[in-house]
Amino acid sequence: MSLFKNEKNTGLKIIIVGCGKVGVTLVGQLISEGHDISVIDTDASRIQEITNLYDVMGVIGNGASFTVQRDAGIDEADLLIAITGSDELNMLCCTVAKRVGDCAAIARVRTPDYSQEVGYLREKLGLALIINPELETSVEAANILSMPSALEVDSFARGQAQLIKFKIDESSILHGKAIMDLDNKHTESILISAVQRDGEVIIPSGTFRMQAGDIISVLGTRRSVRKFMDYIGIRSHAVRNAMIVGGGRAAYYLALQLTNMGVEVKIIERSQARCEELSILLPKAIIIHADGSDEEILKEEGIFNTDAFIPLTGIDEQNIMLTLYAKKVSKAKIVTKITRIGFSDVIAGLDLDSVIYPNKITAEAIIAYVRAMRNSKGFSNIETLYHLFDHKAEALEFLVGESNAATDTPLMELKLKKNLLVTCIIRNGQIIIPRGHDVIRKGDSVVVITTDTGFKDITDILA
């Protein structure tokens, strides 16, 4: 066992076990928010690489080892995050941490068998959070396929409110029109919350004039967003059939959700053994034993006519290639899974339709929990966090636990920070698209979109 140590930062003391892609992403984001990070991995080269990149402590060893956790500072840690490639190791790391130190613990758990027991595992192991990136990926993909015109669909208040992202083309009635000039009959229950233009993100006012090429984020209930999409002439009906290439965990979770929604699902998987497993697990789906990267196979299985095409292989390059081919030969709605978070400018330039990043989903859930932890003495908790437009903006859902300086005063009278919009208030299960006279109250959930970063409490919206 070896140890690398650098000068520490302030903030929560966090130990990350596992220095893969998610681990590296988390380290970068958590350090930028002022936390003190230690990392553990059995691979010395990974530890060396990450300690060269960031000001962190690195420990080489088994993260489930009492001694290794002690070397990493578990006695003083506020949180341990276990994101190795093994579900069992992650849970064991958290169990040891809970016994050795007085800290919260988060485990990445991806196996379907465990996903059905999340509540039990959290309670019995004392875990703060269990994250299943493949399951969350499938939920995001299913949301997008329920509204194929959207590039992204982010959910708040347990699905009651949705943030829909789409691109304006030159034929759109939105092109050249100011937000305040839109027909109020079709827009009273939605809010145009953010706009990306030429790489810059704008929190728009009523006078903002939209134009072709803009990428727009619209927030509202599922019903009101569909009504708005119909008004501007964009199809909003769910897909009727879908073709998935790759039969891994994400494919299983997605197929299960889609078949339960009444969608006809076809999975193309090259492993015969996995096909046999899937045929038992997914009796409503069609399982094809073939190479989904073979052009002739795709033609034979109906890529020309499928409503949706979702490449979920374990290789990013193959997923991108399949997406580009599908865009060329079909009119299918395409959702592409990409594991690597880097090269965002290159990926954006490929025009891949909807792209889902499982590692990003995992990181956002953890960041939201860390901010809520850091704000333990605040007036609100962060329930949900999404990074928008390549981290240029954030959408946060706060649960307001106590009255504070942001509550009980009409929004028009609050001095709010610039480049910020209070987009939604959820009160007693009702969605309120706020206007100037509306107020935030104790017990509300509040969705805020801002180009600032690092908000931890609802009072952070105040200037």
C-alpha cells in the first residue's frame, strides 16, 4: 500500500472509492465546490493520474479494508462514495465506513436484483443514497421517447413537472417572435426557462425574441408541455415501437419500461446466453440473437420503419456510428448512450439527436446530495439537480422546510439574483407556474434555473 498526499481544501471531507470515469468527474466537480477529497483505488496508475490532476489525497488499496479507509481519513470523513465496478464491493465499502467512521455513505448499485430491493438495502445498511445509473438512464430515455420531439426531458416533483429541451427551426412559429407575444391561451401553464444561442445560455425575459437555431428549455406539467408542443406544430405523441441495440442492464431496464407503456420493443444482442436471459426476463419483447452493428441485420430487422432507435452497446464509438447510420436511413427518434463525459463540443457538432450520459446522471445525484448535506442547517433541501447546456446552467428543485427571507413575499418584491428564474412552485401536489404576485411558502417545492452554480439553499436566489 502506498500513499500520495497533497494540501487539502475546505468543505466537507469526502472519500471516493473507485477512480473510473465517474470518480474522476466527481472529484473535479466536488473540488470546484470547495470540498476536501480523498480517493481510493487498487490501481496505482489511476491514483497517480488523479493526484497529478487534482489537489487530493490518494490511497492505493482495497476500499473495503478498514486499514485503507483509516489511511484515507474515514475517522474525520463526512461522506464516503463507493463507485467501483462491483455492487457487492460498493455495499461492503459503505458498511465498513458506517462501522468505522461517523459518516454518510453512498453506493452505486447496478444489478437488477438489487434494484428491486433499494429501500430494504438503504434501511438495513444505513445508506444515504443508492444510485443505479443504468436504471436512471432508462428512465430518462423512456421520458424522451414519450415525447420524441424533445432533445432532453428532465423531471421534477417526482414527474409532476417536466423541463423539455428542443431546437427551433426556421419553419417554427417561434422564429422571430418575442416570448411575451406568444398566445397566452397556449402558454399560461408553461414557462420558457432558458435558451442556448451560439453556445451562450440566456435566462430570457418576456421581451426576448427567439430565432431559428435556438435551443429552448420549457417547463410545465406533462399535459401543458404537450399542449404547447402541439401549438407550435411539433409532434408530441409517444413512439409505438422501438429497436434497441445491445442487451445490457440499461437495455433491460428500458425495455421493461417501454413494454409496460405498450411500446413494441425489439432488442438485438450478439450474446446467445444473454438473449436467453432476456427472453425470460422480458416476455413482452422480441429478442434477436445477432450483431446489431451489422448494416444488413439492421435493415432486415426494420430500421427503416422503426419509430425509435436506441444504441445501448458498451462502446461509445459504436453507439455514435449506429446513431449516424440510423439518422441517414430512417426518421426514427434516436437516443444515444455515451459513457465518456468529455469531448462535448465534438459530440454536439455531430447532431446526434438526444444524448444520455449515465455518468453525468450519477454525478448529478451525488452532487445534489452533497449540497444538501453541506446545507444541513439551511432552510431547504435540494431534491433534484440537473446541469443544463454542458454545465452552463443548473436547474434545482428545493424543498422549503422553514420560512425564510425568500418566503411569504411576492416574487416581484424579492430582490433576486440576475440570470435566474423561479420556474415552478409545487404546492400540495399542484403545479404553479409563478407570476410576479405569487409567493414561496413553507412546505413548497421550488424549481429554479440559473447560470450561477453552487446553490445550496433557497435563500441563495436572493441578491
